[in-house]
Amino acid sequence: MGARRVLRDPFPILVGVITAAVLGILLIYPIGKALLSSFVPQGEALALKNLSLVNFQRFVTSPLYKSALVNSILVSLATTFFATILALPAAYAMARIKIPLKSLAMSLSVIPLIAPPFIGAYSWVLLLGRRGIVTVFLQENLGITLPSIFGPFGIILALSLSYFPFVFLIVQGALAAADPYIEESAAIAGARRWRILRTITFPLVAPSIASGALVVFIRALGNVGVPSVLGGDFYVLPTLILFQVEGFFNLNGAAAIAVVNVLLVLVFLLFMRRFSGKKRYVTLTGTTQRSKQNDSLGARVFGNVYVWGLLAFALVPQAMVVFSSFAERWAGTLLPTSYGLANYRLILGNVLEPIFNSVWLAGVATLLALAFGTVTAYVSLRRRFPGKWLLDLTIMLPFVLPGIVTGVAYLTTFNSGPIVLTGTSALLVFGYFVRRLAYAFRSVSASIGQVDPQLEEASIICGASWGGTMRKVTLPLIAPGMLAGAILVFSTLIGELSVTIMLFSGKTKTVSIAIFEYLTSHRIAPASAMGTVVIVITLLLVLLASRLTGKSMADMFK
Amino acid sequence: MQTPARYLKRLLSVLTASLLVTAALAQELIVYNAGSSELIEDTVKAFNAAHPEIKVTVVSAGVGQHTTRIQAEAENPRGDIFFGASVESFQAIADLFRPYTTANDADFDPKFVDPAHRFYGYSQPLQAFIVNTDLMPLETAPKSWADLAKPEYKGKIILANPSLSGSAYAQLAQMLQLYDWGLIEQIVKNASFVSSSQLVFENVARGEIEIGVTGESNIAQLISEGWHVAAVYPSEGTGLRWDAMGIIKGGPNPEAAEVFMDWATSLANYEVAAKYFRRPVRADAPAPEGLAPTTEVPTFDYDPDLAAANRDADLKKFDEIFSGN
């Protein structure tokens, strides 16, 4: 039976082999080598006789390392907690309450993810720092003294507001897709709203919450820019990676810190498994229809105020970027002393090529991530095989590792030897692809998990081939999830800096590099103009994608 | 829908045209730039005025990213020139640079040239105090390294963590060559040590904090832009350090790299550098306007070799004091 199936339908085997080969060459080999380098002292070759734990010693001996480890755990957990708490009511409101301009709200919620490198955290200082616009205004007009933005509080605030969309988008989608009959049945059976929320709605979306929270945790753990700008003396693990790379040129030491990052994520992953449970709830069956919207006045007022209020706060850094882009002169004063379009004129000659590069590099990488993310997600959910969690973790690895570690892994692997890619666009595309594969994988997994496997089985029983079933049954059902994944991948890649800066060549300069170049000569205003262009273009592309596929943004994330 | 398509077509034709032009030019040169992008753009422009036949591609990144890249690419180097990084970072990977005695070798004081001629001095990034004059009148600002330890400056000083870079460590090394760890312990109590050198002068300029220690060209640049800051050179003297440029060994365009080094060590390059407040290493080069002449800046005999030798031990000790605080 098995052999006959294979002969009749070699397609799944072919797809499997290609995927395994691609993951092996582009992910497992370079990233595995980088991780192993953490067990070798600086300057030694990667060989069995050189193996040692010397790079990890500092976590035991150095008080600096111990405190950074504690700080990292604190910031990441707190950020994950607050981002989730912020996101859940908004997700619920978006899925169950009538909100005008819902599609706009959805599109806007993607924007915090497109934080142009470094600029985001500065905006909070411009507003809430000691000489910040808001701080000074409150002090001079109302006599209110704000607490300092610098320190763990500021870091957690800034990170939570920029990462909550990961939870929001995924949970909102799951809620919108959840079978409304279950909740309605409970209501008919006499359950109160709170009880339904606690015993039905919440368990239904728990896997999605866990999924989004994991992404937030990883992003918070890896962020170096925000703790650097708002932290002062408050160091986290990525700060120490920076010291190892910039100060000591010690990549082995940096890799060791990265391995500790990976371990932390693993612990979090296992914890989340417990939280979300092993149960999966199939919610997309043959009979699904739209869930009923809550029309009560109280719910509508709460929903609108909450969603728009949250968006307003979360978009403050981006709004400041746009504002700064019109400042022609802003030196040592509270507000700019002259406004105009000079910054846009300045970047005019320097904007087209980087934007073009960023869009097509990120675009191709997004398509790749989508294709392979979908296949691996499908296999991991629909096929039984041992070591599934290992596949899950493998795909997460390049996402967990700091960009510079992935970047160096790529440089050394593809600079000489059988496959030489340095200086080509392919190197960047592949680097982007492995780094963001996890988003596509997570997003598609969540949506495959909601599709009842019986639908596929029915199609096979009716005589359709595996390929035909995929094309006609599975793919249309998970298309919204794929599109959601694509948007997450694309909008976080368009401003990607940490891998880019290691892998780009003169011919593949991206917008993030162009922004970085302005910042090296302290030209924040033109950098902001460039950042504004990125925000606008990404927003337009996201809207275009939803228009082309005939889905509203709200429909995509389900 | 038609306009974007037409636009794309035009963009493609422009790209093709630029590719053809590239092919027509005989030589290329890839510069790994660790400094400001504005400065390198002007430098390349001036270089092309003298050598239009060489098409220069600039790859800008941080010092650490470039040294990492150069090391990772060692078997098949992709860059020709490493430009504008501190001499400490050149020394850390000195073997990856190719000895080349430039046409202007005789014009250099040997102390600003690698003994094996693998890299040449570019500018002297002297360290000075940056003071926000809105928050602190100059009269009350610290005048010496020792002043930084005074209790009245507690909470008013921002420094870069010495583990962050060669220049950040050089600040610590200078104080250690002038004083002992007792001073450092006091300063650690007073100051906040951030993890980005740029934040030091940006936070002072923006009025987030009163005093910082940074390269003088940053201060001069900010003053020229109208920020309310001033430079104070510590009275015990600031160390004479330098940053450098050199040819990456095995790079793709060895001849163009030599042409560039010959030009970059000439006065023409130092004229560009002066516009960006870089203090030249060549004594006959024009001093930048807005910087005090080298003869008027108090300096002391900073020993970079001693600093390099003590670095690991110093940083370990610093970490202990820092985290014990």
C-alpha cells in the first residue's frame, strides 16, 4: 500500500527532499557551525581536540555576566507579559466588537513592527527624556515631574509597545476564525459571558497566545538597541554580545552568549507548551461561519477607546520619526526651529536604489520563507515522526541567534569552499530567509492547526491526489495564515539591519544601511525622512497585498 | 497600475546603464569604511577628481562589524581598503593587512605608521570632555581627569563602557597611565557607562546629562551645527592616539588599492578630513578650523603598547568595580 502510494504520487517525497536539502545547506550547516564555535576558545580551529567550556566560564565567574543574565530574563519576561496583556483585549475587541475602520486599524497595527533601526528608542527620549518635549511641557505648564524614562521601566515600556502586534495579530486571527457555534451553544446553555471567556474562548486561542508570546519573548531577548538607548548602565545579554564583537573581536565568546539565549528560549518554549497544553482545537470545519459581533454600547465604547488608544501609544515612535523628518533645524532647542522638506530633497538621490533593493530582497526572501515555512509547518502538524520539537527548535534557531552571529555564520560558510556566495544578492536573500522562516512557520502552523484534517481525508478518499488536495482544499483554507505570515516576514525584513550589515555589498545597499549611514554622521533628520519613506511604502505594499488577494487585513490574520 | 510598471522599466534601464558604465571603467575599488558616511562620500569625491578611472564602492559599518567581516573573509577577501578605524582595531588583526610603502611615506612621523607599513595614520581622535552649557556653566565644569572623581559631579557624567571599543578603552587606559585604580573607583561611582559611544555625546548635546568624554571632532561638529555644548581638554593632558587606513591582504583590486593609499596619504585627503574636524597626523597638513591647534592642547606621553598589554587585565578589573558598584 505504502509503496503504491509513493509511486502514484511522488510529489510529497520530492517536496520533502528539496525542503530537507534547503534547510540542511542554508540553515543547519552554517548555524550549527556557529553554535559549535561557542565551545572553542577564541582563535582556535573548530576541532574536537579544542573543545572547551571556557567561553561559558564567565557566566559563573563574572558578576557582570550574572547580572546581565538576570536583567535579560527580567526584561524579556516583563515585556512578554505586558505585550500580551496589552494585546489580548485589543484582539478580542477587534474580533468581536464593531469597530469602524477596522481594516485601517489592522494595517496600522503592523507599523510598530517596521521600526526603522535605532530610531525607535530615540523617539521616547525626544518625548520623555529629561529635556523631552512632553517632560518639559508638563513641568512648565502643570508642574508635574515625570519619572525618568531611563532604566528598566523605560525599556519594558518601549519594547512592549513595539512588540504587542505579534500577539495581537495572531490572537485576533484565531478569535475571528474560531467556530462561533461553541460559544453560542454555551450562551444558550445559560453560561455567563465571563464564564464563556474563561472556559471556552481562552482555551481555544491559548495556542495562539503562546505562539505570539514566544515571538515577543525572542524579540525582546535579542533586542540591543532599546536597552542601549534607554538602559544606561542596565546591561542585557545582547549588550555583552556587542562587547565581545566590537570590543574583543571574539566571535566564539559572542556565540557562547547566544547559546545561553537559545537555552532561555528553550525553557520558555517548554513552559509555553505546558501553558497552552498539548490539546489542539480544530475550529475551521466544514460549517464555520462568522462569529456574532457584540453590539452593546458599553462594549463598543470600550473596544474603540482601547484599540485606538493602544494604537496611538504604540505609534508614537513612528510618529516622532515622521515629525523629525520635517525638522530642518533642531539643535539644542525643545522643538525644531525650522520645518520643511529639505531632508526629503537631501535623500532624493539616495533613496530609490536602497528602497528598490530592500523591497526585492525582502520580497524574494518572503516568498522563500512562505514556501518552505508552509511545507515544514504542514509536515510537522500532519505527519507523525520522532523529534518533532527538534524541527521546531531548528527553525527557530536563526531567529533566536543575534543577527551578527547568523551573519558571520553565513560569511564564513559561503565565502570559500563548495558554495561561494559572498558579495551576491543571494547571500542576503538566503540570510533573510533563514532568519525569518520561523515567522512563516509559526503563522502557517497556527492556521493549519485550525483546519480539520477530515477535510483533507475526505478529498483523498474522493480520489484526489495529494497535490490536488493541497491545491484545492488545504491551501485555500490556510491562505489567510500564509498571507499573515508573509506580512510579518516582509515588514520586519524591510528595515533589517543586523544581518544586512554583515552581508551587504556595495551593490546591495538597503534602506536600513542607508539609514545607518546617515546615523554614522549624526544626521538624524534625513535618517528619519528615509524611515518615513520605508513606513509609507511598507504600508502601501501591505494594503496592496490585501487588495490583490481580495482580503481585508482583518480577514488575513485568521 | 501603468505608472509603477513604467517606472520599474525606467529604473531597470537606469540600473542596466549603470552596469554598462561600470564595465566600461577599467578599475574598481571596495572601501570598508568605519567612520562617518558623510566624510567618506567627500573623500571618494576628492579621490575621483584625481583618479576618475577608479570606481569606488563604499561599504559602511561599525568597527567591530568590519573587523569581524575582514576576519571571516580572510580566505577570500572582498574588500580592498579598511578606512578610518582606530589603530587598536588595526593592531588586533594586523596580519590581515598588506605591507605597502606609500609614495608619501617620508612625510609621516614614524610614530603614525605601522612599523611593517601595513597601515598609515589618518587622524588623531583626541579625547576631550563635552559639556552641555545649558545645564552647566563652563566655569563649574570639570577641568581635569581627576575632577571627574569629585562628588559634585555624581550622576552628571556619561561615559562609554571601556569594553565597547578600542577608543572607549583608551579613555580608561589614559586615566590609568596618569593615576591609579583609586580614581577609577570614584569615577565609576559618579558616572553612567553606556553601551554606545554615540550615545555619550548625543545625550550631552540633547541635555539628558551634563558631561561626557568623547572624540574632539564630535564636539566640534556639534558646535558647528548650533548645539549648546563646549569642549574641555583635561589639564593633565589627553593621549595622542590615531586612527588608520590600510590595504586588506589579498583584496580583489590590489593595484587600485595602492593608488588609493598613495592618494589618501597625500595632503589632498587631509584637506577633506579637516572639513570634518579631523586632526591630521601629518604635521604639514592644515589644522581644521574650530579645533585648537595641537600645540595648544595639553597632551601627555600616552603609551599605546602598554595600554594594549594591560587591556585584558584592566577590563576584568573594571568589570569587577563596575558590577560591585
